[in-house]
Amino acid sequence: MFKHAIRAVVLAAPTYVLAANADMTSITCQELFFNQPAKDKVAIVALNLQWFSGYYHHEAGRTSVDVEKQRKLGVALGQYCSQHRQAKVFDVYGRLFREIYQGKSL
């Protein structure tokens, strides 16, 4: 079962995430949300958003995830990215994380 789960993650991940020197800070909204094949889009977006969530939770010293705040963050990210396709997801996610989780408007 575990082997199948690993295979599913590897198959779903975009090539820029699997690259040895993947730079997660360079992924644009266009690349993440709009350039994915339709059949893989949900899995690819979810996998990448988990990475961003883990990164920013670690940076903030948080060990738990607030499901409602994550939902709110995901909606806000999708809305922002639909209007700013060349924005870097890393930066947008970080700003929204600080606003939603830490109450800091930037």
C-alpha cells in the first residue's frame, strides 16, 4: 500500500517539483494553476500547496494546521492567482499565510 502511495505522489508531481534543484520560490500562479494537464491538475496543485503549507507552518513554528484557515487561504490564493498569473506562488502564499494565521496585514 505504501509503495502505491509513493508512486501516486511521484506520478502526480510536476517535473519542476521532482527536479533535483527545484526552486519552489520561482513557481508562478500561471504554472501552478493554469499550465497543468486537466487530469492531473487537482493532485499537482494539492501536492504543491501542501509543500507551501509545510514551509510556512515550519517558519512560523506551528505544528498544527487550522482546517478553516487553510480553506480560507486556499480560496484567497486561488482568487489572487486568477488575476495575477505571473505572481510567485511562494510570495503570495507567504503573505496570505501571515495575514490569515498571524493577523498581519502586509
